Amino acid sequence: MILYNVTINVDDASHDEWLAWMQNVHIPQVIGTGLFLSHKMYKLLIRHPEEEGTTYSVQYWLKDLESYERYRDEFAPALQKETLEKFGDRFSAFRSILEEV
């Protein structure tokens, strides 16, 4: 089992629009690729005093690394480009790939 984790910090002014878009558009598009088994979205509850915005972890489960590589190569560039075009510098994200042990 492989976990594809996307950690995202979104600025407060864009938060509501971004969250609705993630839940109603982006995540359904990712799941719609047919490569993911399930997903969950978590909101970070405690943040450092100097940190601004709101941070989320969106976790997507895949059966194997090959499924992730297919997503990365065939679907991720367009989906990430769409997010960047819509929200520009109002968010930051980093991605992690983890294997269940």
C-alpha cells in the first residue's frame, strides 16, 4: 500500500474558496483518474505562532508504486497546473510518498 500525501498551506483570504474547490472539484478529479483506492483530508489543528494561513493534509491511497508513477506522469501535471492557475501564490504545497510497513 502506498500513501500519496499532499500538505498544503492556504492563506486566510482564500481559504473558503480553496476548501470548496478542493472538496468539490480537485479531489474528485484526482479520484476520477481511477488510480486511487481512497482518500482523506485533515486540517492541522495546532500551528506555530509565526505560521500564517491554514494547513491541510490530503492523503490518497494507492495499491502500488506503479499506480502513483502513472498518476504522476499522466495526470498530476495538468491537475497541479490548474490549481496554480486558480490560486497562484495564495497556497504552498509539498508532496510525500510513503509506503506502509
